Amino acid sequence: MIQSLATILDDAARNAIAVDQLTKQHQITEQQAYAIQAASIERRYARGEKFIGLKMGFTSRAKMEQMGVHDMIWGRLTDQMLYENEGQLPMKRFIHPRAEPEICFLVKKAIDHELTLEEASAHIESLAAALEIIDSRYQNFKFSLEDVIADNCSSSGLVVGSWQSVDTDLSRLRIDLVVNGETVQTGSSSDILGNPWESLVNCSRLAVKYQQPIPAGSYIMAGAATPAVYLKSGQAVKAVVEQIGEVSLQVI
Ligand code: OOG
Ligand code: MG
């Protein structure tokens, strides 16, 4: 069952065609959902994609409420998902993409145990403003917790701005999502589990639990501080994080 469900989701992503929620037909536990995610990512690796890091999801109340899912989740990022800052994002690769503003950490020293908040920064080289592009493989962007975990937490794209010092105080920075020059969502770094460093700590805990290595050079996305917004071709979309900088994409 794990392999066949992983294939359904992987094909949906590759062909940009939405599928029914898996949990409409199957009873799936959270553990099985992570096994489906792992199997679908193995298919990407087999095609030559490379692991580049992890993303945390539902680390803010705004996101949990928007999607009706109330548990932290994590997914895997590959090189095929990475876009260039100020580059183009082709709509045709996606089903119904949404953008959300985030903060990304760059790992300096491999994370192989559950970090404490105190030791977290010693593992990080730098941090940056980021945009995540999420694209649920499910019809109408609707899912249960198990569905979204199996679907690699809707991961489909990311773009990272210029790297800044780990000493930047992340406790209270304004985060904006800007579309065509207009601010469409506003949040604060404190909306991400109180502080994005907490998201990194949780990421280390979950990676250990699911035996996912985090080598040096990995990206860790802390999760969105605001609800995500649907994208349309012709839009310029930008994430702006106070003191850290901005990052943008042109949707084509
Ligand atoms: C799931 C992914 C959630 C975040 O930052 O909270 C996420 C989704 O909303 O489709 O990436
Ligand atoms: Mg996200």
C-alpha cells in the first residue's frame, strides 16, 4: 500500500494533476503517512533529484487555522524545488500553487541529535528571508493531517534571499508577503512557535525520530508566519523580513 500511494502522489506532482485525498479511500496512520512521504521522495532521488533540506509546517496559528490542521509537520526539500532569487516561477509546473513568507536556516554542522535551544545556533551558518511555494496534490487544496504528511507537506518550491548573521535577533521581526507591490499578508517571527529557533529545535527532534539525517549545507525552512496566498501568472511575489531582507519571484 505504501508504494502504490507514494506513486499516486509522485505522479500527481510530476504531471501537475490533482488527485483525491488518500484518506477518503484508506485508513492511514501518521507513521504510515511519513512512510508514504519517504517512499515518494525515494522516487525523486531515483530520478536524480538531490536532498537539500527540510521544511517545517503548521508552526504558526495562522497556518493551522487556514488549513484546519493543528499539528506540526515536516517535509523534505530537493534541488528540483529550488528557484533563483528574482527568478521566474512557471505556473505550468504546478496545480494550484500558493506562496508563503518564511525564514530559512543554513546548517553549518550536521544535526544528528535533538538540539536544545541553547546549542541550536552553533549548528547554523546563517539565515535568510525565504518564500515557500506550496502546491497540494489534492483537489481543492483540502486534506487531513495524514494526507498532507504523505504529500510531503505540499512542498513544491522555495527561494532563499541573501544570507545574514545567525546573531540576528529573530524574536520580533515583521514579516510581509507582497504581491505586485501590495502587502497582502503580515505576520511576525514571534508567530512561528514564539521564535523561529524553536522551529529548528522541533525539526531536529522530528528528524531524529524519523531517522532523517541533516547534513551540513542543508536548508531548514521554519514555517510560514502568515496564511498562504494563491498565485497567478503575471504576479511579482515577494517576502520581506524586517532586518533580514527580501526575496522575490516573478510568476509566469
Ligand atoms: C501544508 C504546508 C504548511 C507551513 O509553512 O506551515 C507549511 C500546507 O499548508 O499545504 O508549509
Ligand atoms: Mg511553509
